[in-house]
Amino acid sequence: MKAILTIGLLILSNTFMTLAWYGHLKFAEWKWFNKLGLISIILISWGIALFEYCFQVPANKIGFDGNGGPFSLVQLKVIQEVITLVIFMLFSLIAFKTETFRLNHLIGSVFLVLAVYFFFKK
């Protein structure tokens, strides 16, 4: 159960982080948002990133084997990175219609799955 909770929290966390880091590029299409200065956009992104931390910190605390969770520190990081890339790919395909998923992306994804396999191999 801790593994599922950890992964769920990491998915939520990375969704907010992707919005914080890249959302402003899409939100620039809104007239009122496009008039904001860089400092305002940074503050909005920090506000969104706060929610990322609200999910990331508990995910790491619950998932870390040093706290009774199922994952080592390295495994937590690898899971987080794979989730980050998956969330980013989905975001870019949904929010930015000009982005496409190509063969090299598929090959890279296969290598990521292999990386996860090797990080979890005993």
C-alpha cells in the first residue's frame, strides 16, 4: 500500500511541478497573463510549486525504506524521474499541439524502462 501511495503522491507532485515550470509557456496565450512581468510569473510558479512540495515531501517520507517504506533513496529518485518524464510528455502532447511523439522518444522511453529495471534488480 505504501508503494502505491508513494507513486500516487509522486504523480500529483510532478503534475504540479510541470505546471510550475512549463505552464506559463501555455498560459501566455491568455491576454491578462501575457501582460505580467517576469517577477509575477516567477511568483505564480512558486505558488504552484508549493503544492508540488506538499506531495513530494510526504511521498519521499512514506516511500523511503529508512522510514519503513518500500523504496531505497536511489529507487525513489529513479521513480520520480520516470514519472517526471511521463508527465512532461503527456503535458507537452496535450497542452502544446505542435509537439509530436517520435520514434526516438519511444526508444528513449524503452531505455528508461530498462533503467528502472536495473535500478530495482537485486
